[in-house]
Amino acid sequence: MQTKDKAVVLLSGGLDSATVMAISRDQGYEIYALSFDYGQRHRFELDAARKVAATLGARQHLVLSMDMRSIGGSALTDKRIEVPKSGPDHAGIPVTYVPARNTIFLSYALAWAEVLNAEHIFIGANCVDYSGYPDCRPAFIKAFENLANLATKSAVEGKCHIRIHAPLLTMTKSEIILKGISLGLDYSITHSCYDPDHQGLACGQCDSCILRHEGFVRAGIPDPTRYQRQS
Amino acid sequence: MQTKDKAVVLLSGGLDSATVMAISRDQGYEIYALSFDYGQRHRFELDAARKVAATLGARQHLVLSMDMRSIGGSALTDKRIEVPKSGPDHAGIPVTYVPARNTIFLSYALAWAEVLNAEHIFIGANCVDYSGYPDCRPAFIKAFENLANLATKSAVEGKCHIRIHAPLLTMTKSEIILKGISLGLDYSITHSCYDPDHQGLACGQCDSCILRHEGFVRAGIPDPTRYQRQS
């Protein structure tokens, strides 16, 4: 690419979205990182997102406040629902699923892309390790891309074609980690735990911690995560 | 209907969304009204939304705060862009268009519908008077319905089928007004002006005021809007 194309990159501060940002940088995009403060229990994610955006040289990092708590329905935003610690249950959709979260995140990314005149949106959706989340599947991503090109002024005027990039869609956690490592990504600045302690140390027991740790083990890479000391 | 089906109704407090709520009530739905505080200049809309929700007997009215101002790009949320007062320009998309607004609104409605186990979402989108807004067209509504049924836990599990109702889609403003009048709707409690004064009186000159007033004239119904005194 001669002139850098702009890309809005959804950045949670977790392992997946940090890898997506490293991939988009490697592909030469000028990065506009977008994070959400949605009343998540694990607010250490946002600190991680800031570190990742700064480290990978995002042109701008926007943190939008949004009010998911009033909608409720997820262990990640509703304090009345416990974060499960018995390992991933592949039989159903976990209670940590946030209703329509990726739909809402992509909608905001689309709004910002339109204002920036950006044609590219990157999201760390993945259908291997999170098979239970409906909005992490290829058909969902495709349907959103279709919607995006009917929803915006510039697309309708034929001035641009929005593309939703989900490069991790069919990768396993260990493949994602190896990709990030090959791009020089330092995973110690990322945060995945759903239920960290007050210092931000990972619990090591929630689904997200378990999938992350297994990923490092399978990739043969030392796990840089700082865990709470187990009693 | 024997048991009332639940419907999430997007309610701005304007003429169109109030009519949609009256239609959904007439069809027997139990109404969950959803409004947004998105830094719009015309915050009197939210007062109107509260009056409409109360008057039409919404079971619940949720007002979500959202941060459209940081994204910018519209005269309705960005104070640096003037609200135009030269009449609707059907040649292009007006600067009062808020990027991806209906996509974002419908995404939140979908999240709430999922938590409520509601299968119905009502929106006042209209492609006659607002032909310039891409996200008010039938193809957009259809694409969102398609997305919705790929995006949520209950739809993917086959437990429900989300329907997006846009009953005003092909109606003119005067037809909308006549429909609302036939359902007993009092339009004096609705607010349409993009640029009201500090008392909430309508300017009479912005696109929204002009379309609204023309609608009453063509419908042969006295316009109940309170306008600013013209100098």
C-alpha cells in the first residue's frame, strides 16, 4: 500500500483483539482503535486496551461509554449473575455472553468508519474457542458486512465498500498466539480474565483464563499472564 | 392475541415513533419503549418520549445514554455543524443524518429484546419523507432482520424468530398523521424540531419542522405544534 488505508479496529484489550490489531498493522493499515466502557466487571481490560493501542501505534484510540448494565442479561455486566468457574461448557451458550454485543460494537465501528471515511473494520471474533457465541460465527460477520453496505451514506452513494475483517474467525487459540508472537506482540500487556482481583491479577479459573492458558500451553509459549496466588 | 406478545419499540419522542407506538399498542403488543440520550441538540425529544410512553401505557421505558458526540459527523450531535434551515434537499443526504444511527438503535433494541424474550422490534423508519437517509430504506430493514436472526442466542437455538416491524416505511407524513389520529394519538405531546429554543418551542424552519407542518396541512388536521414567535 502506498497511502495507508484507514481501519477501525475493535480493541477489548484481550489476547484476540490485540492480535487482530497486530495483524492490521502488519497489513499496513492506519489504525483507529475503538474500545467500550460498558460496565464490564473486568475493567482492567480497558487499561490493557490503552497499552495495546499505544504500543502498536494506533493513530487514535476512542473509548466509548455505553450503558449495557441497564439492559442486563450477562454475567459480565450484571453483578447478580455469577461468573462460572467450572470450565467451558461447549453444550450451550455461556452466561458470560453479552446480548447482541458484537452487533452493537460493529454498529459503533461502522458509525466511526463512516465519519473517518474508513472502509475497513477489524474484529477479533472467533468461532473455534467460542463456538457458543452466536455473534462470533462467519454467517453473522457476513450478514453484518451486507448490512453495513446498505446502512451508510458513502456506501449507498457508491463511494466506498465496507469490509468486515475477522482474521481470527477459524483459528484456534494457540494459532492466534503463534501469529501474534510472529508479529512481535507482547501478550503480557493484554488482559483476558473475566474476574480479576483488585490488582488486575487473573483468576485462572474462568472460561477466558482457561482458554488463554491452554492456548499458551498448546503453542509451546510460556504463559506471561500474572495469576492470583492460589490458596 | 390471548397473551400479549412483547415488543421493543424505538421511541424518539417524535411524530413518527409515537405513531409506531400507537400502532403496536393497537395490535395488542406489550410495549417496552427504548429511547436514547445521545447528546442530541434537541433534548426536548426525551421529555416528549417520556410523555408518549406514559400516555400510551408502555410496560417499561428505558432511556439509554450513549456517546455519539465523540464519534461526531452530524449536525444533530456536533455543535460545529449548523442545522440547515433552507428546506429539505432531496438531492443528497442531509447533514442532520447521524452516522449508522438506526443500525446502533436497532442493535440495542435487539439486545434488550433478547433479555426480555421479545420477538418483535418496532421502528419508525420511513423512506418517503426521509429518502436521503440510507438506514431508512426497506433493504436496510430487511438486512437488519436477517442479521438479528443470526446474532442472538435464542434465534440461533431456534426458540424465536426476531421480526423488525417498520409500519411507516412507505407512508407519507400526512398518512402517518391520519393513522395516529385514527388511533387517538395526541400529537401535541410529540416533539420533532431539530433546533428548538430553550423552552422547547419548535423553530418552524428546519427540515423536520417543515415536513411535520406540511404533513398536518396535507392531512387537513390543525397543527398542534407550538412554534417560536417569528420576528
